[in-house]
Amino acid sequence: MLFVLHCHDKPGHAHVRAETREAHLEYANAHRSSIYVGGPTLSDDGDGMTGSLIILDVADKAEAEEFATNDPYGKAGLFESVTIQAWKEVFAPEI
């Protein structure tokens, strides 16, 4: 089942994102088989990162919550909020 994780960074915490980025990417790569798509959300000018959007393909919401809880960004206190919601794909790019 697909779940959207929408994470909003705390204002003024760009240094936390930078300091934790390598650990976050290692964590994401270790769970690559469960990540449908993911990446940072950006400021309006495209220069700064403001959060993360990840769509997971996991068994249930509990597994999505476990992923979010164990993400190094979350453990470091980067996020002001995290929402997790089931998602249904209707459109996808043709490959």
C-alpha cells in the first residue's frame, strides 16, 4: 500500500538538515525497495530545502510510521511536522 510522508522542516534548521544529510541518504538507500519516490521540498525560489516528501510502498501505516520514526532527520529533530496518509496513484509518468 502507498503512503505519503510529508515532512516540514522547522524554521532555521537548515544546519540540522546539512549535518544529518549523509545519514539520511544512507537510511533511505537501505530502504530503497520500499521508497516509491522521494525528495526534498523547496522554497519558492528553489534555493532552499523546506522539508521532505516521500511516497512509501509498505504493508501498512504502522510500517510507514516506523520508517519516519527511524529516519535520521526525524531523530535529529529537523521536522516541525510529519503527516502520513494513504495514497492512491492515478497518474504516473510513462517509462
